[in-house]
Amino acid sequence: MSPNQRRPLVGGNWKMHLLRDDAQRFCGTLLAGGVLPADVVIFPSCTLLQTVADALSDSEVGCGGQDIHPEERGAHTGDVSGSQLVDAGCSWVLCGHSERRQDHGESDDLIRQKALSALRYGLTPLICVGETHSERQAGRTFETLERQLRAALTEGPATFTLAYEPIWAIGTGETATPEIAQEAHAFLRGLLAEMLGDIAADAKRILYGGSVNPQNAADLISKPDLDGFLVGGASLDPEKFLAIIRSCGSDS
Ligand code: PEP
């Protein structure tokens, strides 16, 4: 169980997986899981947003986009705007996931613009930061996290949630140890305190992402600055995802 007062949040990032039937079945199983000890949000591909949002509409579980274009509309083939996400039933959006930073060359400044655009439409941006393996090896983890966080928040969104996702742990099966994750989360919370003040920093949820599974979730969430998870691979199986969510509760 999370030892702090912040209610845990668990996000499921489906990336480019699943079809509509899978999504329907997933939502049915998730909702049959009863009362959950965490806030939950699912981030499906664009083609599944409406299906997931409709299936979850009578529940507390949220739906979010995996990306957002900074502009309202225009000639941006393949992109999606904040108003389109809201129209599909979203209340959240991922900003700066490392796969977007790497596959699409997204800069720190673009991520700030995307987060600002999210807020204009009432979407909560879930801003992802994290270092590469070589940055960690070179002792540059904190420098990378500080650069990403300051770039996202300086003249950036007033409302957001943060995810620490070390790139070397994403989809690799190599999870950060609870101690490594806690060290990074405490560092990020310290930076938030400098930028936003102690009260705001203390209230802010910081999620951990990187090969979270039902076996390692309880140890990770026991750390004081971990407030939940952003889950990729294990979020595709509703039973595993439910087990991770339940690990955030007092009776886990
Ligand atoms: C992610 O995509 O944000 C993620 C953490 O993936 P995985 O859980 O598969 O490492």
C-alpha cells in the first residue's frame, strides 16, 4: 500500500495494441473488478477511444489519449487535437512518452506545448520524464530529469500529473528497484517543491512506469514518493492490470 496520503493512480498504456472486441472485453472485466483502491485511466489507441470511453462511461475509470497536437485543427495528417480527444470521451492525455520522444523526435518544448493544449480542453496531461540507460550509466539521471521537468513546466501547464519512466525499464522486463525509483521520485518531488511550493509538490501524484507487473507492484508502491503506476505490457491483460491496481490498496 502507498504509505502517503495521496490516492494512487494507475494508468494503462495500451500503445498500438488491441482491437475493439478486445477493448470491450477488457472493460467488462475491469468493471467487474468492483471497488478499486486507486484512480484508474486507460490510454488506448485513437481507433479505440470511443469504444473504451463508452464502455467506461458509467464508471469512475477514465479514458485518455496517447498523444495530442498542440493546435486546435489543421493540416496535420495522422495527428489528433484536444477537442477531438474530448469529443471521443477523454479526460486525460499522455504527453512526452519516451516512445513519442524517440520515435517522433518530440522535443521538450513540444511536450510543454502539448500539455498546455491539453489544459485548454480540460484534459489532464500525464507528463512522462525519464532517462536513457546511457544517461544513467554516465551519472546524468538527475540532470536529464531536471531538464525535462523544467522544460515542461516553465510557462507550462498549471495542472498536470507526472510519471517517472526510466527508458531502460520500459518494455524490457528490467524494472527499477524500489530504491532506484524512490530516489528519482524524491528528486522530482524536490524539484516540484522548488517550482510550485511545498504544498503543491506534496499533493502531486508521481507515477512510476517501467515493466511494472503484479509481482513487483507491491514493493514499488510501498515507497513514500510513489503514487501509482503507468503500465504498458501488463495493462493489456485485465487480470494482471487489476492485480497491479489492487496492490495499491491497504489489504494487498
Ligand atoms: C509504458 O509504456 O509507459 C510502460 C511503462 O511500458 P511497460 O510497462 O511495458 O514497461
